Amino acid sequence: MERRAFLRLGACAAMAASRTRLFAESNVKSVALRIGKATNVTMSPDFTGLSYESAQLAHPDFFSSGNKALIGMFTRLSHRGVLRLGGNTSEFTRWSAAGTTESGSASAVNPDTGQKEKSASTITPKAIRNLRGFLDATGWHCIYGLNLSHGTPEQAAAEAKFVAETLGDKLIAVQMGNEPDLYFKTWRPKDYNFTAYLDEWNRFAGAIRKAVKNARFAGPDVAENYHWVAQFAAQHSPDTVMLTGHYYAEGPPSDPRMTIEYLLHPTPRLLAEISIATQASRESKMPFRMAEGNCCHWGGKPGVSDTFASSLWAGDYMLQLAQAGYVGMNLHGGGGGVYSPIAGDTINGFTARPVLFGMELANQFASTTFLDTELDTNGANVTAYAAKRDDRWLLAIFNKDSTSVRVGLTGDSSRVIGTPTRTMLLRAPAIDSKQGVTFAEGRAGIESSPDSKIAFEMSPYSGVLLEFGS
Ligand code: BDP
């Protein structure tokens, strides 16, 4: 006998009462999702990543095997992620083979919002040895940023040599420079262009190749000029193993247009960047990684980047990039930054910020192969992703709309009928909640019906992960 599985997925307990009322008023948009065949896109096992300022290394106890609390946060997110070190402060770090680290400053470094030299920016061998211990303890790998704008090829080569020898196969690649496409605004002449950058890059790469056996590079780590990615890909040398670029969904925080609503709607800029990045990646056969980004640049916007909206944004954004064929992405953070996925320091401990919960949801798709989907949103702000791994089927849906939606699965959905083996809900008391965000096993009230379709209801502003199969 055929059955209809009818699931009710609530965004939160607080919404339960109003949900009934909303449904009674038929204020529910019907959304139709058709799941098709497997694509050739697999989400890489180490897709999930975090990005920190290089200046964080000036506090060697932060990324160390002794920082159990931070190791716990990283492994909760993923057992195989990528830690990218860079940011504005990587343009000021100094390698000191004999040096001692500076003291007297806080142990956690916020996302950097300026272009000035920071007081603590000396990186010593101890920091790199400790970093190796941290990577071993977490199972994570590393992309390491070198100072291109204020350093010399010789300094970069000495630092890269120690980093490569110490991190071994934990090092994916080194990068030279952070957002060099914006150098023309700061420490280079106004006419600084890709050719000038490539010239510098080649001088640094040449020195590093002499010092480091089997050196591996990634780049160009641009802020926004993705044409540089295409140019870099076309010029790449065999030891360049990855293309990189950044993405901040909105900003600056002072702009009143930068709101939760803005964050939750797709932007043409993102689609344009994805198109250039994936084309460059296909043509050069090099993977592309979004190496640094988050919801709002200049450190994030309070009331947006630190709310539940950032959870829905992060989960949806990650799966969008994975489905497009990116090899990974790193959300930027650190210390008390507004958008930091993990906030805190070695003295006060660490806490999960809303954005981390969305990342946790998306990370469930690691190593799965995406399935074709067709979504008739009926005007609702909803996105959906389906994937499979062996005999497990995953479905993630984000209702970024202020109304409830009823999702009906149609077409080739026979694989995901019946009771999900796991139902995980991404929810919070409200879209602008800073506390009370959870990504946890939820209750799904299942009703049966005589056709083989699944339908379920989602509350406004909620996410769900359904798993089917063994
Ligand atoms: C990027 C920088 C990073 C900043 C971030 C921001 O690379 O260091 O923290 O912007 O402004 O451009 O939030």
C-alpha cells in the first residue's frame, strides 16, 4: 500500500501557536520540489572551513593542542575542515625565526577592519609548531597566508620553509597577499593591476620554490575582482593547486540598506562571481575555494550578522557554493567579531554563534553527491538541496520567508518516501534572535495517506535537514 508521509516541522516552540493560526488562515505558500537524478557534483569532505586573521598566530597558545575548548568547537563543526590564515593583518605579520612573541595583548584577534599595522604581529616557530598540534588534534588542514604587500620574497621564503616543514601534509598551500585587487586603494599606486600583481607574485613564488621542496600555492585571494581569478588561472604554474577568492554578502554595516531582509535574498553579484570562478576552475582544472567571507564586511553588522538570519544565510550559502562545484569555503571570524562563527578567547572560553549552526547543517552534506532538483517556490523565499551518499538520502530546505510553506515532493521522489531516519531542525525564537539558536533532532508528526508523496510544513524562517535510508 502506498503511503503519504506528512511531516510537520516547526521552526520553534514559540511559533507553534501562531503556526496553527497561520495555517487556519491558509497563509501558507505551497512549494513543489522535484528531486531528479544524481549530478556529477560531490561536496568535498573538507568543504567546511574557517578563516582567521594571521595576527592570531602572534598568540601561540590560541591555535595549539592545549586549547581544548577551541579544538572541541572545531571538531563539533567538522572532523576534516580547512583553517585559512590571512586577512588584512597578514599584510603586516613578521616572521621571526629567533623571536619571542609579544605579550600584554588579548589572546583572541577580531576580524580586522583597518589597514594599519597591528601591535602584535610577530610569528615565531613556536606559533607554527603549536599550529601543527592544533591541526593534528582537530583533523583540519591549513591554507597559510604570507605577507606580500609589506614583506620581501626572502622573508616569505624563510617563513614558508618553516611552515611547510612543520605542517607537512597538513599544509594545503601558501598564499601571497590578501585581496591584492584592492591594493590600488592602499599600499600600491592607483594604476596597480593584475600584471603588476603577477610580477610580484612570481618574484615571491620564485624565492619560495628555491627554499621549499614541493612548494604549493593558492591564489589570488581576491576581494571582489573575480576577473583576476580567471587571469590567474590562465597563467597558473603546475605548483599552483587552488584558486581562491572572497565573498561578503553585504556591507558596510553603516549602510541602512544592509538588513536581514537583504541578507536573505539572493544577490546577482554572487551569481556573477560563482559563474566566473567555476568557469576558471573548469578551464584550468584547478579547484576553487571561497577562502574568506561572511555576511557583512568590516567585521559584521550587529542585529544582522549575529542573529538567526546568519544561520539560514550560512547554511544556504554553503550548499549553494557546494552545488555550484566549489571545493570549499571559509567563513571569517575570531575573537569577539560580530560575524564570528566561534566567539571567545582562551581565558573566557568559546561559544557558538548563530552562523555556526547553519554551517553545521550544511556540513552534513560533506562527501555526498548532489541530485538535480526543481523547485517551484510559488513566490516564497525558499531554497532546497538534495544529495545522496551510498544508500542515504539527504534533503535540506531553508524557508527564508516570513510565511509558512508547505513543501510537496513530486516527480522522482520515490527514494525519499517514508519516515526520515533523521530530522534535524535549524530554529530560533525569531529571525533576529541572537540566543536560543539550535540545530538539533526535532519531532516530525507523520501522517499517512494513500499516494506515495511526501509533504511537510515549515514555519517562517526555519531550516530542516531530512535524512532517509539506513
Ligand atoms: C576582509 C579582510 C579581513 C576583514 C574583513 C572585514 O580580509 O581581514 O576582517 O574584510 O572587513 O576584506 O570584515
